[in-house]
Amino acid sequence: GTLALCTNNKPYSLPINFVEVNGEIYFHGAKKGKKMDLIKDNTYASFSVVESYSFLPSYFSTDKGDACPASQLFKSVIIDGVMKVVEDYDEKANALEFLMQKLQKEGKYIPLNDKMYQKAINATALFKLVPTETTGKFKLGQNLNQERYLKVVSNLKQRGTQKDMDTLKLMQEYAK
């Protein structure tokens, strides 16, 4: 995801690893630095995540040679809210455990509630974005007319990448 912060009317955005726990977005970082300074100065933030699906060259939906129909299929979410620095040790350990479960699904590590992590957890800053507004958008062919939809489906099947097959499943779910 991308976290956007702002101070003195100057935006700053950065890619981050994150985890959602009970509707709040958690991420970690250093206790000192630009991100921490900006959050202290202005707690309002915006966070976005985009999942890209198949790119559709213009000729996937028209035979007219027009470049305009070229498009990218995607899902996205934007969360605006207030940043908080998490100081509670148990909340930090819990959120970091959820992050590990998300990023290392196969496990193979000692859970973060183990005392061996106490020094590392205390040395790590943990932030959470408490949402005030959430919006989402997806573009999966739902606005295509029947003729263009069928042409796109045919071309995705013909190109046949794994991403195209995943996109086709979503198009069937959302588009018609």
C-alpha cells in the first residue's frame, strides 16, 4: 500500500507493508525520521491499495485502431483517517504478529508474543491509521457493452496468462 502524509502543504507518500486488524491499518517503522516527524506535525493521512489485473490493449475491445479503449483492470481502496503512534506493548506485539501471518503465511517462526522479541518490539515504532472515510473502486469490465465484453473475454482467453485467467474469473463475478 501507499501511505500519503502532508505537512506545510507539501505531500509525501511512501510504499509500506501493512496489515488490517479490526478495521485499522497497522504498519511499523523507525522511531525517528521523516515519517515520524510528519505524523507528529499532522496526524491526518490517506492510504491506498491497488490490485492490478490484466492490461487490455486497445485492440482487445475494438477493431477500429482507436487507442482510447486501452485500459487496465483493477480494484482499489482509499482510506482517509488519523494516524496514531501505538505505545501499548501488547497491541504492538499483536499487530506485528498479524503482519507476520500475512507476509509469511507458511509460519516457520516463533510467534511474536514470545519474550525473545521484547527488545525488538520496544525498539520498533508501530503506527495505525484509524479510518474516517473509506472508498473503493473496481474496473473489471462491468461497463462494457455485450459486444466489447465478449471481445475482451475472447482476447484474454487467447492471451491466456495466469493473470488473464484470474481476471476472467473476476470479470464473470463482477461484470455481468
